[in-house]
Amino acid sequence: MTRRDFRRRADAVRSIPLETVLTHWGAQRDRRDRNQWRTERGPLSVTSAKFFNWHLERGGGGAIDLVMHLGNLEADAAIAWLEQHLGSAPAAASSAAAGEPPSPSSSSRGEASAPARALRLPPANLAQLDRVRRYLTGPRCLAAGILEPLIDAGKVYADQRGNAVFLMVAGKPNRPIGAELRGTGERVWRGLAPGTRKDAGYFWVGAKGSRTIVLCESAIDAISCYQLHSMQRHTECICISTAGVRSDPPWLHPLMARGYHIYCGFDDDEPGEAASCQLITRHPSIQRLRPSAHDWNDALTAKPLSAINSTRLPTPFRCYSKDSKIASLPAACCLVPRG
């Protein structure tokens, strides 16, 4: 695609009303303040064509920026989503004016169905693999003993741009349904492979026979969490990435039905706490497991020894409030392991 084609496609969707995008994404409008929206990435303030996420302190303008923010997508993937779900700006505006409801399918929340948008995994590039290894074992402090089996199994690889690719799978056959992408250069970014279906599966790492699962927000956090706990004796777990803050992924229900002990290990920040609270409210058997730093990789890179000692899986649990902000949450959302 030429730069001219890209600009033409972007111009056709950029002015789609933000309210229309948020409705089709599955966001909920605040009943008291019509400019406020609740999304999986936190509350958004919307004023005309501008938006701002107060929790993440990020904002932007136009439909493309909004979809990039909501889905952690690159610009071309955001444009493709808008084209598929809303068409051009005039068509989206007329649909909104007619009061047409969003589709109830998973694609209304950014998950394109397989027939409508086929999965396009980035091809592996062996020439870039050393770069990905250096990034993951260097700045991210992931152990080679854990990383290499994942690489050998094809669950982690490098694409032609030198990005780290973390394969997301579904079912016992480990059928690929998408991939998390993480940049390894100076510009920090993350995204998903086009056509990824987060509702269908996930990236995971851990001991296959374990009955304990920890939910994390990203593949790197999942590997970090597993690494921290694998260094403890008699502590085996499976760590799953939800590929972003998610309060109730559909694939969680079958895991609960199979009797797994599940812990919510989302980041220790407001979006992570809010999603954990919603998740535990829906499923009281799930317990909160906070990383000792902002996220599991921060815990691994900052204070590995103390992180290991303070994040043990287990029992019994006690209710704990770090500060007044967390103390205001329901007690079930404030569970951390006893040190």
C-alpha cells in the first residue's frame, strides 16, 4: 500500500464520531455525565473529536487515535477496524443518526470474526531472533532457561522488524488465534497481530500439571510472574496473559469449571485494581495477587529477591489496604498473600 493510499483510507474514517466508535467497541456511557465513558482501559473524557484517559494520562483526537488507544493497535490496524465495522465517516454518522444498535458479536469490542478478518501472524525472521533474545534477557531480565523452551516451541519468536511475537492459542491443540507484539527498540510500543481474537485464547507459560493460574496483563508480565514463582520451592503455577486489562474474558469460564485456583495478578494501578474488582465481584472464588511493583516485570527487574519473597502464591490470605484509594474498594478486591 502506497503512502497516498494510506492517507486516502485514513481521511475516510478519521472523522467518524467518537461516540459511534465507543458504542461499537462496547464502552459504556456514564449516565450522569454524557462526556464520560467507561472502557477496559479506564474512563475516557470525550469532547467533540478529542478524548483523554485520566488513568493513563493519554489522549488524542479523531477516530483513528481512539481505536489505537482502545485496542493498543498500530495505525493501519486501527484504520482496518474502522473500515470493517463502521465504513466511512458519512456512513457511520447516518448509522448513528438512525439509532442502529451495535452488533452483539465479539467483533463489536474490537475482536474481528475469523471470516471477516483472517488472522495474519507476522512471519518469523531468524535473523532478528538474537535481537529479541537480547531485549528479553537484558532489559526485561527474563531467564534464558524459561525463554528458550518457549522459542523452541514457537510460542515466542522474532518478526522481520525485530519485534518480539508472543503466540496466543486456544484449546488443547494450541491452535493459534493471534499474537501479542512488543517492540524491542528505543520506541516502546505494543500491539496485536491483525485478526487476533482475544476472546478465543491467550498466551500462557507454566507447569502443565499445575492447578493454579495467575492472570497477568501481558505476555512479558506472565513470563516474569512465572519466573518469580518458579524460583520458589514447591510453587508451580500457570501464568496467562489477558493481552490488556480485561474484567471477564470468555475463556475464563471453562477454566473455572475445570477447578483451577485462579488469582488475578493485574498491575498495581487504578485500571488494574478496577478490573480486578469487577472480576472478583463476578467470580468470588478468584483472589487478588498484586505484584510487589507496578507490574510483574517491574518486580522482576527492580528487586528480584524481595519480589520473590513478597509474592508467594498462597494461603491463607488477609485483607490489606495500601492507602485510602485502595481501602475504598470492596474487601474482596483487596486480598493479597500474607508475607
